[in-house]
Amino acid sequence: MWLWDALLERLFRQHSSPAPAPDLSPDDRRLKEHLEAIVQYPINNLRLFKIALTHRSAIDFSDKSTFVSNERLEFLGDAVLDLAVAEYLYTSYPELDEGALTKLRSLVVNAKTLAGYARTIHIGNLLIISESAAAMGVRNSDTALSDALEALIGAIYLDGGYEHAKTFVHAHILSRTNFDQLLSTEQNYKSVLLEYAQAQRIPLPVYMITSEEGPSHNKIFTVAVKLGEEIMGQGTGRSKKEAEQSAAREAAAKLNLPRDPRKTINYSR
């Protein structure tokens, strides 16, 4: 973990050097004040946050040579979010083993759950997207909202550091999560299927995308999961993760596998 912390710290140092603050337009000033009320600290680099809110469809009306969407910030924010949630769960649930902690974290950071948290702070209203994407309802899509929330966490990390990012995650995600309910309704079928394969000493599950349909900002993925040489399940979703979970759910049902992370599962033959 020390290596991961060092890499994150180096990223922070590279991107957090204060730059001369340009005069903000009235619109940017209002956006900055609005975002500061959400993130609860004075923003240093508003451009990072505007990138975090820029959906890839916005290239339709942008200078394509300089266009930057929120996809890279989403990648970084995903890692920061995972760390903050893992730290919280490790401290709060000393009775849970590694497998149960992993399952619980996956329930907090999946696209559908994150989209719900994004809606509570009205991220959809702030998204910078094309008119055609807006007409298709992208502002309220789970994928766009969860991606923007992760990108926002990435922007907070680069702009203010890990502690501010962690404070945001606690305020807008962890404090609003009913972990006892999640534990009782755990549905991380991918983890269940993985544990089954490990216990049975068979090849680990392999997930394969069998089709992609729809425009780039609103795709539907179909995924099949293979155990050994046999395809055990197939599922669809608006993200690859969602489709993989759906495929794993079908496979787990065929194998009659339990889902509660607190249960002791005996997979012996």
C-alpha cells in the first residue's frame, strides 16, 4: 500500500502547484461558489472541476484539438474513492474478513449506487454535454452520473489533496450508506462466483463482452461468464461492470450459491 500512497502523493504534488488565479467570468464565479458549497473547501483550480463535469459528448461543440472530457479524472477518482471506502470499512468493520470487505466496498462503488449519490447533489444539472445527449436523457443516466461523481472526486484530490477528497466521500457517500442493510442484502455475484471457483480449484471466472449496442455515450453491453470451458451465465447492462454482475448472477443462480458475506460457505464437493 505504501507504493500506492507514494504514487497518489506524487500525482497530488504534480497537479496542486498554485497557479495565478485568472479573473473569473460571472458564470464561472457562480459555478465556483456552487461547487465550493458542495465540496466544502475553497477551490484552487476551477478548470479541473469543469473538466470533471465535461461529458465526452461535449466534443460535438468543442475545439477537438483541445477538448478534454472527464474520463481521465474518472479513472483517478475511482482509485481515490476505492481507497477512502476501503479505509473506512477496514476501520469500521474489524469483524469482517478480506472477502466480505471487498464485497461490501463493491456495493458502495457500483455505478447504480454512485448515480444515486450524484443525484442528491444534482450533478446532472451541472454536466457539460451535447444537446443531442441531453435530449437522450444522459443528464440522468446512471453511467454519466457515476462517472461524473468519480471525476469530481479526482478533481478534489488533485486540487485539495486526499483529506479533502476523503471528507467529500464521507459527507456525500459513506454517511448516507446503510451498511447494515447492504450486509443483509449483499449482491456481489462476481465475488461469490470467484470464491466458488477458488474453493473448487477450477479456473477463475472469465468475462467476455459478446456485444455492444447504442451510441458511445449510452451503450448497452452484453457479457458472458465462463467457468472452465463452460459458459455459465450471460447478462446485459449500461456499463461493463453492470453486465458482468448480471452474468455472474445468472451463473450463481445455476450453481445455487448463497449471497450473504457473513455466512460461512462450504463449497467442498
